[in-house]
Amino acid sequence: VAVRQATFRAIPKGEPIPAEIVYDVVPPLVTSRFKAPSPDPDLKVRYEITDESGVDWATLSVSNSATKAAVPFTREGGVITLKPGAPWSAGQHVFVISVCDTADNRAVSHKVFLTGEAPKTPRTALRDDGITLIDGKPFFPIGIYGVKKAEFNAWDFDRACGDLKAAGFNTMHSYGDNRNPEFLAAVRKHGLMMWSDSRHAVRGDTWVEETGRHEPTLLSWYIGDDTAMNTKPYELLDRDEAARMLDGTRITCQADVVHGGARKTDYQDFVPYSDVLLPELYFFYSTNRSDNASCVAYVIRDMDRARDDAMKYGKGRPKGIWPILQIFHGRNWKRYPDPDELYATSFAALIHGATGITWFHYAGELCPERGRRYSGAFQTQKDWATMTNLTTRIAALAPVLLERTPPQPKNPEIVRGEKLDPQGKPSVSVLMKKHEGSTYVFAVNASPKPARARIFAPVKDGEGSVAWEKRKVKSAGGAFEDDFKGFGVHVYRFQ
């Protein structure tokens, strides 16, 4: 790279960058301004085109994706209305809208809608606090990626789904098999749900139209994977709209790294264009445990940043966060998490805003010719037992996690031990919930070193039980104390 005749200007930290020196590199947004699916053959199909620098209307074109023929339209201000010359026929309609802004950034937007009825399947949505609703009833997704036939399930989807159901899982994803009738039949039989890929619906997808949108097990359309690495924000908008314009009854989700320690996260520009983010929380890179001392602290950092981004950039649209925790090793990830790390990272995610929880992934993947060699949740019978011990406990707590979060108590006071985690935040963090007359306090130590904490909670003086530990703690004056090992997790219940 050769740089010549350049002028640099230093802007002091905290001062806004003057608008006149900010170069526009963002293409226009093309947003649908009508609702589909619709049985109306005379549906008015409108798109609003916006850009901060201004739209170069002379560059605007609309064409049929299949025939490449130009589609007539009229424009009023920033809104165009398609004029097909005849009523819309039943089925999918796919268009390409190409337009530049005045800085010569071009968007090639793929738009699709369906002339027809919406499916009669269960409707999914988000409550205003990000909790998933199925036909209006709260649902806490407990999911896993990569469900497939393998030796340990006797090469049988029915056995796989039965095992997962018994372990407390209720949601899943299968690379390559989400459209397999055998897989779908097993998911239905065991009363499970799934998220399914619809990333290519923007160019027309007959399976989504004819089968997928009528599938009763479908919880969410999966519209982005490692999103910021391979997708522009306006492309995710197109995918989000395609799912709604073909189905109209399901939420959308995407998975991506957050990079919570960066000045700007990978999630920030994509926040408005999906209902749910699945943050990829994979922090076990080294075979040396001491090198992974920040694993829980990193989960907390990324969950907090994702939640903050959702509130700041969500444009009033509720957002769910279903973190993906690491339960594998291979390639760049040199170590499998041990049980303490698995529990602590999972409960840290729940404490810091998760409205569902998932893990990557179910079965190992061996593909040396592509440089892939992953383990999975079923690396050994012992690993599977650790995984299912965790998921059955979370499943039992799901009714508590689905309750609205009340005002939270102040941070715990560290009586003895590490006051801060390796990333400089309080080492012990808590989440308080109320359910059926009881107060629950979830607590995690993000430090690898022991600590004793004084935890504050608005409960009566007396004893509270500690889940799964066959012991009690005493509360007095709205507080109680307890010891935590490194990466320790406790769940308390007070009547």
C-alpha cells in the first residue's frame, strides 16, 4: 500500500469527529413499506430508499430476478411503488433493486414477497423484554448446534432427538439436515423446536415457500452466520425482510462474534435487522488453563456489550440474546472446557442477559481435507454427562428465567479474595428473579480464584436453600454471605 500526499488530523479522545471529514462508505438502505404474505393480487408494493449522503436517483433500477426484465415503478419522494402492469400472480416474486448514493456507494438489494396466505403454524414473537413467545406463551430456548446422525446415537435422528429431549434441550439446529424429512419427523415426535436457514430466500427459495413456513417445529429463521465476516448490513436487512415477506409468523436470528473489547462491536451495525443475536462465546484457545483465566470474564464482557448495543441501536424493536457457549475443541480452539468452566460460562451468560441459551456443538466434525477437526458435546460419555447435568438444571430453572427481571440489588461486596475479575469488573455478579412467591438469586464468580461475597437481596431474615448443594445460607438485614471457589456458581432460593 502506497500512501502519498496524505493529510492527517488528530481528534482528541472524546471529541466528536467533524461531519465534513467523515467519508461516507455506507450504501443506501432499501426498506419494504408494505406487509406480506398477502392474498391481494393488487397489493401495493412499496420500498423506501434512504441514505445519509443522499440518493443518486439516476442510478436506480428495478428488475425481475428470474427474467432480468426491468420492472416499472413510480417514485414519490424517497418511496418507489412497483407497477407490474397486471395483478400479482400467486407465489413468490423476487426483485433486484440497484441504487447508488451521491458518494457512489452502490446497494444491490434483493427483495422478495409472497402472494398468498400466511401459514397457520404457531406464531413466534418477542416480548418487550426479549423473551420468546410461542402463540403468546413464554418459551426459554435451550438449544444446540450441529445435530446429526453419529455413532453414539446409532445413526438415528429419533434416538438423537429423544436423548436431547431427556437432557432438557428444547431447540436445535442441524447443518445440512434441517430440511431432511427424517430429521423433521424426529423433531416433531419429541416436541422440539428448531432454527432453520433461510439466508438464500432473498433469491427465491421454494422449500421456504412450500414446506418450511408450514413446519410447526420452526421457532426462528436463521439469517446470518458469522454475519459481519460475510454480510453487509443492507444484505441482512434483505434477509430479515425476506423471512417476513414469505412467512410473516416467525422471528429471525443471526450468529456472530461480538468483540466486546473493541471500540465498536461487530453487532452494532446489524442490530436493527434481526430479532435475536446468538453471540459466539468461544474463549478456550490455549491448552494451558491459566491462559484462559478470562473465559468467564469475556462472556460477561460480550453479553453486556451485546445487550447495550441492542438497547442503543435496536430502533425500539425488542431483541433476544441466545448466547452460544463453547462445548468443543479443534482448529484454533486448543482445549475443551472443563466442567467448572462450562458451568461458569453458561451461568454467567444467564446472569448477564440471556433470553435463551445454546451450545456449539452436538457432534464432532472430522474433515481433514478442509482443515477441520472438531470435538463436540458428546466427545465422551463423561462429557455428555456433564453437559446434560447442566442442561437439566437450566431446564428446571426455565420458569424462573422467564419471569420479568425486577430492579436488581447492588453489586455483591467481596469480603475476602479477588474483588475484580481478570477484565476489571466485579468478580461476583448476580441476577435476582421472583417466581411463585420465592426469590431466586443466581451468582457466579468470574475469577479463577476463590472469594467470599456478601450478597444483597430484599428477602426476610432466615434461611435460603442452595440448589443442588444440600445446604442453606442465612440472610439477615437483606444480605447473606457465601464462599465461591474459582469459577464457582450458586443458585439460592428464599421463600
